[in-house]
Amino acid sequence: MKDAQPRTVRLRDYRVPDYLVDQTRLHFELQPRGTLVRSQLHIRRNPEAVAQENGGADIKLPPLELQGVELELLSLAIDGEPVASESFRTSVEGLSVDVERPEFVVEISNRINPEDNTSLEGLYLSNGMYCTQCEAEGFRKITFYPDRPDVMSRFTTTIVAPRDYPVLLSNGNEVERGETEDGRHFVTWEDPFAKPSYLFALVAGDLQHVEDAFITASGREIKLQIFTESKNIGKCEHAMRSLKKAMRWDEEVYGREYDLDIFMVVAVDHFNMGAMENKGLNIFNSACVLASPETATDAAFQRIESIVAHEYFHNWSGNRVTCRDWFQLSLKEGFTVFRDAEFSADMNSRAVKRIEDVSMLRTAQFAEDDGPMAHPVRPDSYMEISNFYTLTVYEKGAEVVRMIHTLLGEEAFRRGSDLYFERHDGQAVTCEDFVKAMEDANGVDLQQFRRWYSQAGTPVLEVTDAYDPGTGDYALTVRQSCPATPGQPEKAPFHIPLKMALLDPIGNDMPLDQAGHTELVLQVSEAEQTFRFKGLPEKPLPSLLRGFSAPVKLRYGYTPEQLLFLMRSESDAFNRWDAGQRLAFIALESLQQDYRAGREMQLSPELVSAYRAVLQNRELDPALVAEMLSLPSAQVLAEEAGEIDAQAIIAAREFAEVSLGQALHEELLATYRAFTREGPYRPEADDIAARRLKNTCLAFLAATGEATYLALAQSQFESAGNMTDSAAALAALVNRGSEAQMHGALDSFYKRWQEDTQVVELWFALQSNSARCGTLEHVRALMQHPAFELKNPNKVRAVIGGFANRNFTQFHKADGSGFEFLSDQVIALDRLNPQVSARLVTPLTRWKKYREAVGSQMHSALKSIMESGQLSADLYEVVSKSLA
Ligand code: TRP
Ligand code: ZN
């Protein structure tokens, strides 16, 4: 456990490292409770530090600082001589060693305990398999080291283990293997690329693997291997195909080739995040790599494709060019998320991918940007860096890169990325270096644009317009503002690319300039700005922020009639969808008002007819139709509300779903039938789209509660040949079926799949997410289920996270029982896994947005966490900032 009041680390205090490590030799002797680690570090005074600190002359050498947490130090030597006890100091953070020469070799041995490591950071055991997670600061839980990303070293790693751990893996190429005298075996790995310690990895276990090969553009053959426990060996094929697609795509789109001769992927069940890009040895959460048609949904197949690509892309955007310090995290994460989003868009439906990403941004990132943990894409300070692996750094960071792409255009962006990779290959750099490369390659000025990296909060764009029928002049006035966020009361205007078009009364895009362009990117850069268009024959309807060209909230006073028009005529698929969302939002707002006033609710007939038209449109991509039929999530409605009334939001959504199901049941059933396909499962875009639409229809039909439609769900449940159809039918029965149907389906599903970890996680999530069966009592019972494990983050996220984040009704119950439950779980988890506890607490941090009665209960739940005793640095940071 860390200090009660952790220190704040600030970007402005950054200093270059005093020493560099040219070579790192590691030697592991694996034992569950007492693994021995020996290291040999070839260290040299950093010339840059000499220049910076002492004006070029080293008068006295500073001590060597090595981070180390929860390590048992066994020996310490420099240049072969043991270091005398008065020449080094130890603390809870590591070692400080006096230095006599500017170049020397340090040898350290220490002991660690993987078996008791429940933090899943450093070296730990997962189902008997040894694995590591070093990003961001986990390497210091393995051995003493300058654990910072601007220290890059060449690593050689020897792993010694008993024979019942036949597979021993680390980064780079295998260079030696053999037996020890006592009957154990060893393997030595050498990574020719200098890397920071956070990219180190080690895996040891009784694993099987599948193997394939990839021929690079320059004709090199790369060996590809995916390792898992033997029971999952049949679930690797999709990840392998995704990997090969990603490798080809990065060559074609970015001109980036893989650099080692081997690329390995390992699946582990206990993992804090999705996956990790360790050099040549990516480690994945099983849920993000393993799939078979019988056991994985389409959503899982797509998630796997994008995460495999994400980690692979890091080999250039993250590993070859890495971060100078952790404030620059978005340098690799924002850019890599942008890259994987473009990859997924190219592999599947571009419009649908964009809609999914923007929904997520609006649902969760906007809320983060509006809450107590709001921070810029490049934060100025942190207590615990693990808390900054956020939607802001990842998703908003990707939006910032996307805006550069929009401002520069495809080709100029590629020139910028080429220059960036060429200029900084092998270096640890900053977000500033990225922007500078984009500028230098193209002779553009992104000075004001840089504010996207330093200012937090979601900007609001208010747009008004005026048309003069006499002259045909049309003026679009844009006002921008950005709410205050912690530590940033005032914001300067952002440079915002506003992609737009003007629609004529038939719905065609009007020519906007002499050249006949029908779409423009307006450069919004002032607090208020007017853009003028001349000689328009008719009053246009503006189509604004096409493709969601900037991460902002756009306000324009569209009438319901105009939104209906856009839903029919927009040529930009994203805006077409967004018009539907805006129309549904207006309808749901009015239902919430009815609910609060105790009036009978009445769904807008316009929304019903708009949905009917969408359902009957056979020209649209069925995946887009499914998206257009999906009502805004409860979280999006909450985010937009001045004051959140969870019960009103749920009542309104519920009423709308049931009403739409009743009013459109014939069209829904016809569509359901039209998109029910025979034939073997294929996780390809067209089939995924058909299933998506069919199952969206099923959910509306089941919402009516009518016996025929529940029977339809029941029969789909019984006959489904893939997990997508099976899980959708099960969800319909759980949410809408009778008690008997619900329990019958849940029981038979569990019996069939109890041996499959990923399916059991889905089974847990379906229950905890559901207002119907995911009551607090039921969630407590699930935690007693033999398949539940508090030490496994996937299980915690499925059961507790699902309840707190997605089960809006039950979690926000008026008696506050949901909040109290969550605070108890957070306290218990903090002792085991601080990264997980600090994330799990998120729903409580939004207490200020709720009605007084509810908000104060959330506030006291937070206070009870604070007063529960010694908190981890992770949890302390989130709770203290939320209470402030
Ligand atoms: N770099 C990883 C990614 O985005 C993130 C990651 C994986 C991570 N595991 C982690 C971050 C543990 C913090 C802690 O691809
Ligand atoms: Zn990443």
C-alpha cells in the first residue's frame, strides 16, 4: 500500500534522466512465492543532463535513483564490488546509490512474490501462468530500475523454470535454450531494439500456440504465434486473421513494416485492461483475443479485430517512437486509437464505426470532461498515472489527431506522419514533437490548435444563421465557449474544423464556391465568427459538424420538421443518424417532463413515423438502420440533463421502446424476417449488419411483452447457431420475458456454457445490466456464484461494474442502497487491486450532477470510502478530487 497522501507529479518539473542504461541483462528463476531476479545494468552519465544541469562540466555526480516497490533486496554491487551500506539509501520508492564514475555496471539481486500479487502489475500468476504487466510503472515491482519511458535500453532476458512450465517467452528473438544442472530448463531472449522498461514482458506456462506467417512488403517472413491454455486453442483464428490484416494495412496506409522476425500474442484471464503492446510479445486480456462463432458475439469479434490492430500499430506509434514522460501518454494512445479506428472503418462500415465511436465519446468522455477528474489530453499533473488511462487521453486524444487529419487532408497528414517516424525513430518524445512534425512537413501553423492538448472540457458551439432573400446572402454565425474545469476557470478559443454543407429544399448539397465544392471545412478560431455565403438561390438548411469533425457539443435550433428532413435527405451518414438522435432526444425530453409532472406519457407521432420510414428504407446499410433505430442511451440523456433524474430518464426510455414496439410491430416483424439469414456464421460486415438489425427489431418486439414475440425470442434462443443471436434472444427474455422464461433461459444457458470463461462473463453481465433481474439482491447472489472471482477484473467489471454503470434504475434506487453497495465493494477491492477499485468508483464521482437527495447519498458513499482507512494512491486520488 502506498502513502496516505500521495505526491503530485507535475509536467513542469520534468528533467532529463541523470543516467542512461545502454544494456539491461535480466535473469529470472521462477517460483510462485519467491522468484529470484538478477539484473546487470550498463549505466552511463547522460550527456544531456550534464549540459542542462552543470553548464557542461560535471562537478559532482548525482546519485543514481532506481525505483523499486515491494521488492526484497538481496545484493547490490557496482563494477563487481558490493556497495557499502553507507553508500546507498532505501525507501518505499526504491534505492538511491552514490556514484563515483560516469560509466559503470550495476548488479542487483532481489526477490518477489508473484503468487500474492493481486494488483496484476509487475510479475503475477494467472491460472498458473506467469505473466507481466509493466505499463505504466509496473517494472519497479519486478526489480530496481530507472523506471521512466525516456530511459531506453537493450534487454537480454534469461528465464529459468521447472519443466512443467514448458513455454518461456520474452521480448525479441530466442537466442539460447538449455537445461540447468538441477533439471530445470531455461530460455534466453534478446531484443535488438532499445526500449523503455514499460515495454518489457515475460510469460511462462503450459501453453499451446497456433502459428502462421506474414510476408512483409519488402519480402521478409515474419513468424506469428498466438499462445493460450490448451482448452482455448480453437479460439485463436480470428485474432490471427485480424493481425495479418493489421500488418498489411499499416504497410499500405502508413508505409510501416514490422521489424522483428517474430510476433507473439498471449491470452491471459487476469488482466487490468484490454491488452498491452510489449515489444514482440503482446499480452491480451482473454476477452480481447479469444473468439469462436459459437461462443463470441459480433461485438466481441469486432472488438478483437480492433484491439489486435491497436496493439500491433503501437509497434510504431508507441514502441519505435515512444513517450518522453507519462504526461505525453496521448502521443501514443491518441494516435494509435485514431489508427485503429481508421483500420476498423476500412475493414467494416466506416459510417457505423464512426457512429459507435461518437456514441461512446458522448456517453462517457463528455461526462469525464464535465466531472471532478476532468483533465486535458496532455495532463499537467497526476498523483497516480494509472488513473490517466482515460477516455480523454485515448478517445478525445484520437479526436485531436483526427482533427489534424481533417485540417491537413489525407496526403499532408501522411507526409506529417512520415516525417514524425523518420525524425523520431528510436526516441522518446512529446505531443509537441508530433504537432511540429505535422507543421514542418506541410508548412502549416497549428499554434492555436495546440490548445486541444492543454485545455480540458468539451467546447460548445452555438450556431445561428440568417438568409437575405433579396441578395441571396447567407450568414452562419458560430460562437464557441468551454466550461470551466478543475484548475482551469477560463479557456481561450480553440481552433475547430467545422465540416459543413448547405442543403437546398430538395435535400441536395448546394455548391458553396466558384469551384463547385459542396462540402467545406470552416476554420473556427474565434469566440464569435461569421461565415458568409453569397448568391444562394434559396434559403438553405445547414448540415453542420459532418462526420463529427470536432469533439464538441453543437447547438443549432433545428425544428423537428428540419430533423425529419435531414433524416431523409442528408448525404452524410453520420449526420443523418445524428438528426435521428436529436429528434429522439426531443421526444424523450418531453416524456421525462410528462413523467415528472405526473402526466400520462405520450410518444411523439413524428418519431414513430420517422422510425417507420427508416425501417422501410431498404437502400440504407442495415447496420446504419439499426443504429438509427437505437434510442440515445440513458447515459447520453443524463449527460445532457442539467440535473440528472435517473428514474425519469429510465421511465421515458422504457415508455418510448414499448410504444415504438407496439406502433411498428408489423414493420419490425417484416424486417426481422427479411434479415434472418441461413448459412454458416461469418463475422463479416454484411452479415453482422443483418444480425444487428434483426436483433434490434427483436428487442423492440419483445418490449411489447406480447406472448407471440416472446415466443419468437424463445425460439431464436433455442435454435441460434451463433452467440450473437443466442445472446440477443437471451437478453430479450431476461429483460421482457416472464419470470419462468427468464430463469429457464438463464439456467439452460449457464448449463451449456459453464466451462467457457468468456461466455460466463457475458452471462454475468446480462444479469447485472438488467433492470429486471439485476436487483441489488441478485447482484449480491451473483457475487457468491462459484464462477465469480473478486481477483479477476473481468468478473468484477461484469457483475459490479455492469450494475453500477449500466443498470441505471437499480443502481440509483432512492434508498441509496446501490451507492452503499458500491462503496463497500470499492473498499474491499482496493486491498486487492487499486487500478480496478479506482475505476469502479467512477459512477459515484458524478454526484454533483444529481438531484440533491440522490447526490447527497452518493456523496456520503464517497466519504465512507475516504474514511475507511488507508487507501491506495489510485483510489485516494479519485476520491479526494471528487470530494473537493
Ligand atoms: N498500453 C495499453 C494499451 O492501450 C494500455 C494498458 C494495458 C495499460 N495494460 C495496462 C495501462 C495496465 C495501464 C495499466 O494498449
Ligand atoms: Zn494503446
